Amino acid sequence: MSNRIETVRRHVDQSRRLSGNPSKNIVLSPIEKFSIDDYRKDLKRLKKELIDFIQERKCHPILLRLAWHDAGTYDSRIPTFPDCGGANGSIHFKDELDHGANAGLEKAIRFLQPFHHRYPNISWADLIQLAGALSVELAGGPKIPMRYGRMDAVISAKEGALPDPFPKNPIIHVRDTFQRLGMTSKETVALIGAHTIGRAFKERSGATSYGYGADGATKYTSAQYAKDNGSVGMLGGQSWTSNWLKFDNTYFKKEYVTDSALLWLPTDEAISQNDYKRHFEAFAADNDEFFSAYAAAHKKLSESGSAFMFYVCDI
């Protein structure tokens, strides 16, 4: 492993020299002190505990959102870590959590903080991405072929990189945002299809008039819905789908057309048009095709901007 660490150090040093604006904001996380086997063992224990926690708290959507927002700051045009942003754990810093697009995600960090304390050798970057991938799988979605061994950054990402729910030109905004991430049209549609689980809140994204608690609930996020269908975690908010704790291709069915209780944003409509349309329709017609595309795109996003000390797979 020491050879791997020295390789990473040389790569970082070379990146600094090659960059016109070299970064000194790099940290080798505690994983350099342990063997790959030790790290794998800790990941397996962590995974088991996270599974129980996610299932009990029904927090799949917010942990997926956290993983996305950590990785979604990536800029493929910037060659150096961590200046390029991405899945480097920086979202746990308060100044990044205070970015407007991250409103409400301090709750997700509070959820994960006890796990970080119990497993201090696991990087924040890995903890966040593991929780996100498990949230998809536990909600009925595909198993993501994840890799672990990420290093943590010591600076926050710049504000303004994450998608805006109400841009002036939704299609251009979606295209520019996901091209910056290095995503194809198919990958873009697959990733946005993760709106199939979760809700928006007035107090978070501001994309809806529905907010926290029973007073801010739709018929799908109300106390009656929870009574009829089992716990949904916190009440309130507006979902894109009627069964918003199940990960499948329902999002692409456009349930909102016949159900005003459901959410549909300008950026959602954008990916059902133009060069995105054929992928949108393909995913609507075939859940397996959506799962295959989503798993590959999620893996790609989860590694965007990451610097790996080593690779741990198949935990």
C-alpha cells in the first residue's frame, strides 16, 4: 500500500505543477494508515449498520441527495484535485452546507455523523457515497458497482455548481450543467430519473409551496398516507411520484399529468424533449433499461472528481 500512497502523492504533486492555479488544499485521509483489508472490513461493518439505519428511518431520499450534491460540484474542465470539486466529502463542511442548493442537508450530515465517529478511518467521501448507493438499492433500485478508497478534501466546493430548479432556459441549463459533469444525454436523463424517489420542500429547494410537517403535506406525504402505507419518515413536502420511496421508472410515466398533487419542474420537462426525448421514452417503456443506465451513470458520478488512495470493491 505504501507504493500506492507514494504514487498518489506524486500524482498530486504533478497536478499542482501542471496547474496554472495549483491547489494546496489536499489531504490524505486516514486510510493511508491502514491496510486495504482493514479498510474493507470497516466498510463491511459500516454497510451493515447503514442498511439497518436507512431502513428504519426511511431516509433513502435525503442520503441520495447528499451523495449527489457532494459529487455534483464536479467540473470536468479542471484537472486538479480537489479544485475540480466532486465526490470528495467536502459537503460536510459548514460553509458548503450553507450553500443555497444544499438547504436541509445538514440533517443528512447529522444522520451520518455517528457513523463517522464509529468508523473514523473511513473517509467522509466514501461514507457519503456508500450511503447514497445503498439508498438506491434499498429502495428497490439497481445495485451500483461502487468503488471505495476516496481521499477527503479540506476545502469546500464553490457555490453555484448545482442545478437550479427554475432556470431561465431549462434545456440549456440542463445541458450545460451535465456537460460540465462530463455526462452524455443518456446519462443525464438516467440521473435526473432519480427524482422517482424523494420530495421537494418549500424550506429546502423552494421548488414547491409544500413544506415541512402535516400542514405542508400532499396526499402522498400526509399522516393518512403514512398510516395506510407505513412510515414515510418526516411528513410533508411534494413528491414527483405517488410511491416516492420506491426506486423504479415511475418518474418517466409522468403521473403528474393526471395528478396535481405531484411535482414536475421545468428541468424535468426539459429532459422529455429534444435530444433527451428518446432516452426518456426508452426508460418509461423499460424499467430494466433505466436501471442499467442509471447504475452506470451513478457510478460515474460517484467517482467524479474523486482521488483514490486505493480501490475497494464488492463489499
